[in-house]
Amino acid sequence: MFPVKRVPVALGLIVVAVVIKQSAPRMTFKAGDCRYNRSIFSNFSIQIIKTKVMMDMILVTTLRQGLKAHLSFEFRVSKGKPYQSVYQHDMNYCALIKGSQESIYRRWFTSMLKVGNFATSCPIGRGYYYLHGWTLDANYVPSFLYLGDYRIGGSFFYGRFKKKVEHPLLECSVEAVLN
């Protein structure tokens, strides 16, 4: 049991923890859109329903080792202003899903597995994959992001990322608000 003098300190720490937890920024998804290579996917759909991501895809070819992903965050202060690039990152997607390195992306992927059936190793076999009801936990929102409107983009490719890829495997963008 706590000595009487330490009870107020312990209660104070609990209150501070609750206040911090409640004030963590929250990512609210608004809309999403994807373009996909029809020789890779026979179907790929994304919807935002009540701020949760719903995604269904049918992969018709195997995705081999060397699959890479490009992630970008663009930010704007208000609706009338253009988006400005805040952050971009290329990653080896096969290494990410294998879990060989702990990162924010690995934590996002692990949280997606709770409501989806994505492959957890490469090569990624043909089949039906889904993500039903995913939202980004406030604890996983990077601290360097400002409150405001975002466009989050993701591309899957082989080789080197180029801004003008004529036939990408998949390109998605999601509109979101951090508040």
C-alpha cells in the first residue's frame, strides 16, 4: 500500500496521464481514392465510412521480393490553400511486413492486421485481401505533424520511385484531418 504522503502524487500522475491521453491528436479520415494496374489487381476499392478505412482488393499475380512503397504526407492550413509536402519516405515493403525492423510503419501495419488479412511475408500470393474498419490510433500519429488538413499518398512499385510513373502497381491517396 502507498504511504499516505504519496497518494496525492500518485493521483496527480494518473490525472496528468488521462489529460495527455485525451489531448493526443487524432487522425480523422475523410475520403480516399486509388488507381491500380489491372494486370496486377482485378479489383481494388477504398472507401471511408464513418472515418474508418474500408479496402478490398483481388490480387491476380504474385508480388515478388523487392516490392517497395513510397509514402507522402502533404499539409494545408485551410481549405483554400494548396497542399505542401511535409514528409516523404521510400521503404522496402517486404522487409516492413516481415517485421525485421521496428518502426512507425511497422506499428501501423500491425494495427491494420487487427482488421485486415494482409500478407505477412513476401512473395505475396494471389488472392483476396481486405482492410475493414481501420483507423489510425492517436498514439501512432507522428509528433512532427501539425493540426490541419492532410493528403496522404502511397504508391507501390519496383525499382526506384519516380514522380511520373506511367504504370504503377498501385497509387492511393487519402484525405484526412488531424485535430
